[in-house]
Amino acid sequence: MWCYVVTFLIIWAIGWFIRDRRTIETVSDKHVFITGCDTGFGNLLARRLHRKGFQVLAGCLTQKGADDLQNGTNLKTTLLDVTSTESIKKAVQWVTEEVGEKGLYALVNNAGVANPIGPTEWMTVQDYRKVMSVNTFGTIEVTLNFLPLIKRATGRVVNMASVLGRISANGGGYCVSKYAVEAFSDSLRRDMYHFGVKVSIIEPGFFKTAVTSLDTIEEALQQLWSQMCPDARRTYGDKYFQNYLRVQRTIMTVICDPDISKVPKCIEHALQARHPRTRYSPGWDAKLVWIPGSYLPAFIIDAVLAFVLPKPAHRAR
């Protein structure tokens, strides 16, 4: 009996391996629009796809980001603020003129922000809206506006989620927004299946980018701490705040992977493979910590995080 099971698994693994490595024939006629190309993953992805021969159309938030990306590459760029309906519509018009009747082969929703992150009670509803307006509603609105072009080309959508869209390890809008991106991507994939449009989700672990900069994180935490009411601050205590900063420094120093190219490589596979995967999880921590942890009972994850994070000065006994 076990011999048949093992044989079946080996045959399935070989078949999956072969299927996973089949690629499309040409890329030179394929237009790809990427959001959030000023820095980080989007910037590196745009440059890598350009070198591979894709027709890259890059959306940048700032003129400086667009100028820097164009220098030495001749990449085509446009300004795009994913929180602005007017800006999105202008980008759609620009892309429509670039791709013509054949449509848009791929949309990569990369634009995102993280801060502020921290204990939930430290937040205001505006802190949540600030992050979700980019990560969630920006992704949704951009996708909805580009869908006609993507359907015309029987194309693809790649959405940037996160391992923190599986395990909510901290408070703030980031985890909430990435859970929402996961849900939106799943429903989009199922709805687009009948039109031949493929949808992939990228779930990176922790990487050293502007989003995970220690200076940025500490500045945001300092601002959250200072805006809290005195009574709430008293229940946590100054020692808690200092310890929380220390934990964040340790996490970002120990866990963050400096090789950010692992994320663009996954996106490249999602764009070039004949059969792109539903989910990609770049980063050692994603594969060894967060993804396996997401399948564990909640009480185990709760216990681990309670052990790692500092204890408030005044808490229930």
C-alpha cells in the first residue's frame, strides 16, 4: 500500500516540477504595468523585466522616482498615486495608449506602505485608513480600472500581500490590509478564471527595504506613543515602550533578509510561467516560520507572541 502512495507522490512531484518550469515563448511583445516603482521591490522588478525584454510601464509616486528609474534604462514611467481616483484614471489612459488594441499582459500591484505599526490601542482610525488606502483600496481600485485591458490580453494580475496577511503579529493597518489583499486576490482569481486571466499572490517574509527601515519604524512608534492619552500610557509604562523598541530592532536586524531580489524573482516566474502559482512566499522566514505557523492552532501563536513581546506595567493577573 505504502509503495503505491510513495510512487504516486514521486510521479506527482516530477510532473509538478516539469509543469512549473514551462514558460511562455516570447516576452518582447508583453506590456507589464507595475505600481510603486520609486524604490524597493518595484524599482528592482522594473529594471529586471526591462533587461529581460518585457515592455515595462512603471508607475512612480514622485517625479524624482520616475527620473531616477529612467536614467540609464529608457524605461517608460508615469506618475501614479494609488490613493487618487483621478491619478489612477490618468495612468489607465496612458497605459491604454501604450498597449493599443492588444491590451495589457500583466498588472503588478506592488505599491504599499507599512507604518504605523504597533499595539492596537496605540492607533487611531486614521492610522488604519492611511495604510489601507494604499495597500487595500489602492490595489482594488487600480485592479478594477485595469481589468478591461487585462481581459483583452487574457493577461495576469500579481498582487503584493505578505506573510502578515496570514498571521497578524502586530497591530495597525498593515496586517489588516494584507489580509484584505489575500481575500480580494482569491475572489478575483475565481471570478477571472472563466476569462483566462491568472491571478497570483506574493507573500514575502521580512526584507530590508524602506518599509522595514529601523529609523522609520522607531519614528512612527515615537509618534504613536506621544499621541496616546496619559491613562493609556500609564497602563503600559515607559519600560514597555523601550522594550517594544528593542524587540522591533532585534526582529528587523535578525530576521530581515538583505537580498530583496528574491521577491522580484517570484514575480518574474508569475509573469513568465505558463502555469503561474497561486501563491509565492519568498524569504527564509516566510517558508520556515510564518507559513508553517499560519497552520498551527491560534493558542500556540498567541503564546509565542506573548512570550516574545514585552509585558505591560499594569495587566490582568
